[in-house]
Amino acid sequence: MRLTTADLVERASTLAADAARTGEVRVLGITGPPGAGKSTLAVALVEALAPGTAVVVGMDGFHLADAVLEAQGSRARKGAVDTFDDAGYAALINRIADRRRGDRPLYAPEFRREIEEPVAAGTVVADEPLVITEGNYLLVPDGAWPAARARMAEVWYLELADSERLRRLVARHHAFGKPLPDAEAWAAGSDQRNAELIATTRGAADLVVELA
């Protein structure tokens, strides 16, 4: 469905308002293939809503550290579905969904692209009625991912034409230190394999979005 960011802000605002009325927290998931614009949309929603309404908790904070990936022999596949702590992510989403307004702040890890590593307690979840979580694997039916998805009020699947998505991926990898040939190889290789898996989860989304 072609929607504008304004359409999505209105939908997110409704979720937040419903949660605020009851003193609860709603979790909104945004998923889609690498480079589709998930984190950009999540930040845009937070900025468009009233201050204190929403906060972003990214799935990428649950990347396994490079040292762990090296020990497991999976460093070359960093970003694949099995290179995340899915059980840890599900536990955090469960804690967030159980929150009530006035509870003590909760701390979530975040992924820092400048060092390509997760950082503990990088995000504070305070009294926001809406928590937006974004990541590749929110709708994967295996492992602990379904336990996380079960606590989300909605999950939106964001899609983008492959040509533009790959262009963005290459630019991002290059901007964060990969030589251009390596950036192109990673986008067409590891990222693309992940995108093909993520595409199989599209039908499980509450809303499939192509931004206008």
C-alpha cells in the first residue's frame, strides 16, 4: 500500500493515544529488508509525534559482538538471522510490553554503526506510551522471534524498489568504512541473502508499506 509518512504518523499516534489512555505501553514493529528505510522511518515517527510520546528500540542492539562471531566462525555472515540474540530481544520486548506508566526506566542496547558493535544500555525507555522497534527479522517464524512479535501491537513491513534499496546499502557500507568494491559485494551478497529470507515474512505483516 502506498502511504505517506503523514499517514503513518497518524496511525502511530492512534496506537500511542490508546496506550496513554490506559497507562500501558504499545510496541510498534517496523520490518523489511536491509536498506528499506526502517530506522529512518522510525526516527521520523518519533520526531513527528509529541515529545515524550515515542522512543526507538532497535533490534540491531542484539547483534552478537564481533568477538563472539569470530569464535563461532560466523563473522563473514554478520547480519544473518542467526547472528543475533533473539532470546534476549524477545525478553526485552516482553519487559517493554509489560511496562506501566510510572515504572522505573528501562535500558536497552543499541547498535553503533561507527564501531559496528552493540552498546549496552544505550537507549532509555521512560514513560513513552509507544515504543517503536525496527529490524530485519521481526516476523521470522523460528527461534524466539515469534515470542517478540506476539507482544507487538502491530508490525509494518516496509518495502522499496531493489535498485534504490541496493544503492542505499552500498552508500551506507561505504560511508561507514568499507571500500566501494567491498560495499558492493556485501550488499549483493550477504545483505541480499538476508533480504530474500525477510521477503518470505512479508505476508505476516499487519501493514505492507511503500512510502509515497
